[in-house]
Amino acid sequence: MPAIAKKSRELQPGLLIVDRTVHGEFENYRTPEQQIPDVMPDYPWESCITLGNSWYHTGPNENYKSATWAIHTLVKIVAKGGNLLLGIGPDKTGELPPVVYERLAEIGKWMEVNGEAIYNTKPLAPYQQESLCFTQSKDGKTKYAIYLKAEDSELPDTIQIPAGFAGESTEIKLLGHIGKLQVRTKDGICSIKISNSIKNDLANSPTMVFRVGVKISQGN
């Protein structure tokens, strides 16, 4: 491994290497497989999880997970500071089955609207609280509360953002929805009314992503 790493980094300086499960200088990040850590790790990590049952397509009985599962999994991982490697292995001919393209298109459609809560973000305590996950921009000026809607369920009438999250926010937006939100704040908790128009706009979305603009107090 030392010889391989040395030669590789001569050809591509800054190359990341994962000598899996062998902790040390050749494990730049760790790769929990088919799972999300219960507690946020204090080292760089990437969950390796398959979209189907296996790392390759096994035939007509292969069970592929839903786009909702994939998006929820991505959100939970990013909220804990990780990266998702989504396994979408081909069949024996090298082709990907149609369902894989369908899932990737659904994930891409969601990312077009909500990607700002995923890309270039960092974790934000409490990371996940029941059906809510949290991220923030690199500079900490924008926070995101991501509501994970259970499959085959309807959106709730109200979403409550926990105390301390919204801070001195003056603006809360719902990504993918143009209208203004009805927000009430009491004892530090923001209650957001989910109107019928929101329910119609996001009926097929596996999440609601709230962008919270934060007013930074002097000295913070």
C-alpha cells in the first residue's frame, strides 16, 4: 500500500485513499457500508448503500428502494456531515436497468429544487429530531430544516421548528413554493402553517425544505 499510495499521489497530488477498515495513513475517510452511523462521527466518512439488494443487478426479482428512501437517506447522512455513495450496479451485460434511471431522475428533480440544503453545507445540531433534519451554509448565515415525509402519507397541517433553531430569523422560505408562509413564534418555537396550496404544490415531494435566514448578533 505505501508504494501504491506514493506512486498514485505523484501522478495526482491530493488524491484521497481508502484502505478500507485498515485505520491509518491510507484511510483518508471511512466507509460504513449499508448503514448510517447512529452518532455523528468525528472523522470524514461516506456511507456506501445500495439502491437495490446488491452491488449489481441480479435480475427481475431485484428489489429497488424508492426515491423517497434514497432522498431521506441522503438527507440523514448529510445532516451528520457525511457523504452518500449510492450503489447502482449494472446487470451482467453492463447495462443499468430502467428502474435505476427512473430513481436517478427522481433524485435529480428533487435536487434541482432543494440542492442548496445539501451541497456546500455543514452539520447543525441537533442534526436530526424525529422527522426533521438540519443543515446550514458554510458561513452559518443560512439554516435549513428538512421535514421528511413518510411514504404514502399526507403533509401535516403544522410544522414546528424547535427552539433555538430559527434564532432571530426574519425570513423563513419553503423551497419549491412561491407563496409567503404563515409563521407564529412563541417561546422560541416557530409554528409554520402548511396551507392547502403548499400541500398541492408539494404533494409528490418526499420532503419540505425550509430555508431560514439568520440575523447574526454582534459578537457572534
